[in-house]
Amino acid sequence: MVKDNGLKVYNDEALMKGKKITTSDISRPGIELTGYFDYYPSERIQLFGQTESAYSRSMTENNRYKVMLELCREDTPTLLISRNIQPSKELLKAASEHNVPVIGSELPTTRLSSMITEYLDERLAPRESIHGVLVDVYGIGILLTGHSGIGKSETALELVKRGHRLIADDRVDVYQRDEKTIVGEAPKILNHLLEIRGIGIIDVMNLFGAGAVRSESEIQLIINLENWSADKNYDRIGTLEDKRTFFDVDVPQITVPVKVGRNISIIIEVAAMNYRAKKMGYDATKKFEDNLGLLIKENEAKTKNGEEGN
């Protein structure tokens, strides 16, 4: 957390070893500074802003040290200080005695709290590893799924050649960022790598440049590739709505049949553009249904006029 967010360490960096953060909730010790610890959430990061620091400075050295000893418990992950405020010697002494690291930032308190909470929400979120390929097509995160050997990696390679970006091949680590957002990323061992049968593993970033890869992407659409079957009815209008649920978030899913002669990459590009159009309020399926309704009304009117003429 310190490294990823550019934080500074005020006491011994060795105190961070073995310290675990188990919740993204952050506490600002207000009433605790007065000595009330009956409901103290010691498992949270304790954030000191300008208000907390100013109040602690108004205390006597002895009282300040006693309160800081109470704040620094075995399960307290860290004391976090905003606005480059220098921690008091009593705080540093109590923290060091109880093996609690003291870290800080130059950011304002509210902004620092928001940044760390968002970071911890992401890092502590439940994760699921799924089989598939994640690509960014026109800014839309598309997860390609299907049986092994169906051509997901080859399709991703063609999409990269067409100017789109690879996020993950073969395995995708999925987590829930918030109530509506599912994010996918590659496992570290597979980062920027793509496996093509007959060739082996290729480094997409090395071959195509930094613009051909992304570290992560929101999963907005799932395209399931399956072998063409003459006995199966495929959606030809766009009225069949399917979805796949990750954790408690539903992601729309469409099925694309694969057979010789079909350009899957172009179909995926069109699916991405069609998804974006729907998000902007334009639905081709609804337009078709409206046109069909108007045609039926016109035919009914012509039939009625013909009967009246007879």
C-alpha cells in the first residue's frame, strides 16, 4: 500500500513486515482521543487529519502518550497521517512500542481517505479465476469464453493486429470493484502473454508495443464462442438477453457460433459498437420492431381500404 500510493514511513519500515490489513474501512479517532475506547475499531487504519492532530497537540504530553498507547493495539494495521503533518514524539514512541507503523501523505484528509479506501476495496475484493480471454475493443472490455481450442486466443491476436488491446489470455482474474463493476486482469505469470497453438507463447507488448496491452479492464460484455450447430437456434434479431453473474453483478452475454467462413474478429468489433450504441440509447432491435409494427399497421390499413372498396 505504501509503495503503490506514494506514502512515506515515519518510523522503522521493518514494522510493516507481517502487518495485515483486513478491511477497507478507515477510522478517524475522534472520541477515542478523549479517552473513550469502549467501541474502538482497532482493526481499521487509523487516520489522523488536521482536526485530530490539532486536538492531540492540545493535550498534555502524559495524556497524549496514554491515548496513543490505547490507539496502538496488536491488530491495529497502521496510523496514517495526512497533509504532511509531523507526528508527535509520543505517537511515534507508542507506535514503535506496539509495532505499529506510522505512515503519511501530503494529500488532504478526505482525498487521502478516499484514495486508500478505493485501493483497499480493490485489493481486498474476493477474486475468481476463470478460463477465457479478455480484450479491449473500442474501449469496451469483452470477455471471450468457450471450450478450449475454439479459437479465443487466435481471435484475440487478430483483434490486436486490428488495433485493439489484450488484457489477459487463457486465465482471467476477476474481482468486483463496486456494486455495478466487474474488473478482469491477467495473473502476473501471464501478463502481456498470448498462447497460439503451433507457435507457442508470444509477448504481445514486445511484438506490438505498449499500445497493444492493458493491465486491467472492466468486463462489460461476454461473448461465448461455440461450434456451429445446425440443430440450434441462434439469436438473429437481438431479442434474446442472456447474462452471467460474477459475485452479485450481472454481465450481459451473447453467443456467437463459430464455423468456417465467419470472421469472428469483425463480429466482435460490431458487437462492441452495438453494445456502446445501446448504452447511448440507440437499439437496432427496437428500431426493427418499430418498423415491423408500422408495416403491419400499413398492411392492415390497405386490407381494410380494399374491403371497403369492394
